[in-house]
Amino acid sequence: MARRFTLPPAQDPFVNTPLISLGAGADGLERFWITSWNSVSGTQAIMITEDGRSEQHRFPDDPGFYSAGPEDADTLWLCGDLGKVVRYDLRTRELERYATGAPYALMFGGMVVDPASGKLFGLAFPPPDPTAISFDFRNRTAGSVTPNPCAEHYSASHFANGDGTFTLLAFNPDLALLRWDPATDKVTRTLASELVGRPVRWTDRSTISATITDGAGRVYLPELGWYDPIGQRLVDGPEASARMNWFALRDGTAWGAAMAGEMLTLARWDLASGKITELCRIPDGTIQGTRLTESGRIVAVTMFGTFYLIDAEDGSLLQARHVPSDSVGHVDCLRRIDQDRLLGTTFITQRFWSLDLRTGVGEDLGRAAPGGGEVLQTWKIDNRVYLAAYTGAELVEYDPERAARFPENPRIVAKPAAGMRPVAAADDGRMIFYASNHHYGELGCVLTRYDTRTGLADYADDPLPGQAIRSLVLDSAGTALLAGTTMDADCESAPPSDDHCLFATIDAATLTVITTAKSPAGTRIARVRGAIDHDRFLATVTGTFEGRSEKRWLMLPAAGPWPELTLADTRPLPDQATVVVPVGIAGLFVLRTAAGFALWDFRGDAPVRLADVCDDPKAYACEIQDGSIHVLLPDSVLVDDELLSRFA
């Protein structure tokens, strides 16, 4: 019989979201606004004054708003989805939602909100093409939808050009300067590569999450130089000797921020002398969460909700306050520590928690890995838990018998230089294997092999050129990895170089590729799921087949070479299942359908449904370890230690 436990709350993450000024409140103090990300409990916002007084605003139906801008002192326009914008009244807390006419896509920072024209403008990437929108918020009507204004996928920030128009910065693969005229909604484009007369590859926002403008209206773009937005050309000016995001300029002094792991460095740049002086370092600070007040001090809200007020001249800490914002968030991974403890990791927080299965009491264990992101793969080996994290593909080791105190415990034990998002995992009880996508805009992946006994790590960069491994399963002998791939870059952030995906066998000792076989035409993701018996493995393909978007299954012989695979070798998954989870018993898999999770047997000629695992359609993930089933619901986890024993 399954037991139900309430999920423990953890600190909501204030990440990927700019801290913006709302101007002075009734008391004359400047107010700032920043939002978290939470797709389960809904995002929450902090409105905080420069003296540290704060109030929280909750949006239970919205996971997050990565873009925001004020219409006036009491009205905000928010956007997290290109397909809709939200008007929010700070006094009444009333929401109004409006469709933009664009498809869904996650819109990052950079949205222009122009009170003078009564319009807003933004850009996002609904694959396969970037799309820009405008919205007339004065009349509450959708404006233009502009497909393909540039090839660049992600917005970063914007600046006023000084003539009533605005420039929005978008990146990956180049840096695009999108000039938007609110009067006509006309969008024109200038590329960084055109400005400098050479190819430019720009795949992150770490120096363009904010910009500075001098008294002559020139904008500083790190790595390019000073840009004249009226003449739309680069001009001479002082260059910073440090790679930072310069977020404020006043009286010849600029202030900037740069990330290194989980630490944010703040610095001051004297433009006349060129001298750059480090001011301080902020634990868990973010580039987008740091601003200069009108009164000349630095305010910062960290990823985990700590507010800092800092002297902008010498870096002295003037005030530090924590804003409580714990919530139950989306859980990416579950790992059973032992009979009485469960470990979970939450989306984009880089945090983890434990849950006592005797008492039902949970505990937020804090940071599990460096940087900003989330843990996406976990293992339990020899009383240690191993976790692999996005955005640096680090592998960390956690000893549950010691106090959680990153970076001591967990501690980093492997880090592939070219890795970003860990998406596939396997182990043999000693060796850990995981594949990590390359960074945005880059095809391929890196495969990591870590020996938990010796601490030695080995890496194979791009073992299947142009392909990213999306699944790993050890063969019956434990000597080879069976892999499935996608031809796409992470988040489709680069065009594929192949027109097919692969199934492959990889030597577990050397990480060299032994054999490959093309998956059926139309496949976008191929995955090996697990053993059906000693001689056969279950695999799935996701893609468009005969005009239908679906997921299908097939059997792969354990012994190669594999035959040429066609659509005739595949069959639709039962009940239009979307998730397939091996249970550790050959031939048995848990499938997720619209009705919930159920146990299926694939050993015969056709799959046979054996038992319900969870019939709640809100259940979104299932993790199985050592014969125990763990099913995640928005606010709870079901633990069943008995069901699988009936079929073992």
C-alpha cells in the first residue's frame, strides 16, 4: 500500500529575472521588483525598498515572469510566455491577461515597456523561428507579431536610442541589435558581426543583461565597444579591462558584476583612468539581480532571496536581510537514501531536500551544486548520493551521514569542461556514466565516466559528432552502454547537422563508439529504456511519423550489429503514453498516460497492463529504486515499497 507524504518546501529561486526599479514610493524611498520561478506553487515577487522593507506578491497560476516593466508607479506589465502579457496593479493586486497572438515560448529578460507610446515589445524563440511581438497596453490590443526578425534566439536587455526608438539585444548565435520603432512597429536588425566586420559567436547573456549609456547617448557593449544608436555604428571610447556586465554609469564611474561559480563579484570602473576596483563579493548573487539606486547605493537580491545594501564607493555592507519565500516547487529527481529517508532536488534552484519517511518531516538542505540551475541526475552508490547538475554538468558527492554544507558536502568530484545539461545516466554499482549536452548553440555532447572508488573521471567529448546522447543503459554483460541520441542542440538552439538520430553501443571502459544504427526516419529523439530480457532491449522514438507527432516503441537486439531500422519496426506506445520508466525487473516498465501511471509487461507479443501505480492525472514523475516506487504529485510524493514485489 502506498504511503503519501507532503513535499517539503525549499527556497524559491530568484533567477533569470532582472531586478527593476519601480521608482519612489509614497515615502520617497526607491522600490525594486523581482520574481521567482515556481511552476507548482506559482511564482512570487518581492517588492523591496532600498532600506530593506519588503512585501510579497503571489501569482499561483503563473510559473514565472522573466520580463517586467512599469507602466506607471502603480502598474506593471509582466511576461513569461510570448503568447500573453499580464497587467498587474500593485495597489489592488488585480491581474488582467491579454493574448498577443504569438505562440507559446519562454521569454527572457529585455522586454521594452514604453509609457510614452503606451506599447511594449519583446522577443522569444518558439522553435523553429524567433518571433517578436508588440502590444498596445494603452488600448489593451495586440499589435504586430513579427516572425524571424533575426536568427538570434534569446532576449537579454534593451536601451533607449534617444529618438523615441529602442534597441533590444538578442543573442545566439550572433548578437542582434533589434531596433524597434513604437510609432510604426517596424523592426530592423544590426548584427555584431556586421559592426566589427568579422564572425561573432555570442551564446550567453553574462555581459549584456544590462547596459550603460554615457552623456552623449553612446551605449557600452562589452567585447564590442561603444555603440552610437543614432548612427548605428561603433565609436571610440574607453574599454574595460575586465569582462563584466556593466549595469550603471554615473559621473564617469561605472559599476559591474561578474559570476564565478556561486559567487558574484561587484566592481567599480573609473572610465577616465581605466582603473577597475573590486568592491565586494556576494554569495549566490546574480548579474540580473544587482542595481544602483538613485541615491547612489547598490542593491542586490540573491538567487535565494537575501537582500543586500552596499556602499557603491568602497563596497561596505550597509544592510543584509533575508526575505522568506519558501515554497513547494517542481521536483526533478528523487533518490532513496535509505529505508527511512528520501532526497529530492527542485527545479532551477540548485537546492536539495530530505524527507524523513517515519515522521513526514522534511528539511531544505541548501545548495547542492555551483552556479544557477538544477540537479537533473542522481545515483545512490555505497551509502553516498551522487548528483549531476545543470549548468556546468558538475558531478557532486553527498554523504548523508554528515551535515549538508556545500561545497564541502556535497563536494564536486567531476566536471566535464564542455558539458552543460546532464540528460542521460547509468551506473554498474561502482562506475557512474552520464551524458551532458553541450552549451546553447552547440551541437553534440560530452560523456563522463566516474569511478566512485578511486575518484577518477574520464571524458569523451562529442563521441557521436553532432549528436547528443539522450539515454544510456548498460548491456547485460555490463561492458557496453546502449545509447539513443537526438540530432538537435539543447533547446533546439542550433540547426542540426544530421537528418537522423542514432542508436549506438559504446565501450564502457574506453567510452569509444562500437556500433551505430540510424533510427527510423522522422525521429527527433531516440532512447534505449531498459532490458526486456537477456537478448532484447526496449527502445522508444519520439518524432513525426506519417504526419503524426507521437512516441513509438521497438525492440533492439542486445547483440549487434543492429539492423537498419524503419517505422515498420515500431509500434505506438499503449494509451498514448508519454513517459517510460524501467522498474529494475526485466521486461517491466511504468508508463505515464493522461490517466496517471501504470505498470506494463513488454515481454510478450504485445504490452500487457499489470497494475495501476497512481491513477491521479496530476502525477508528473515516477522514480524507482531498489524495488520501491516513488510518484510525484504537485504537493506530495507517494511511496510504494510493496507493489513490485508481487511481480518479481
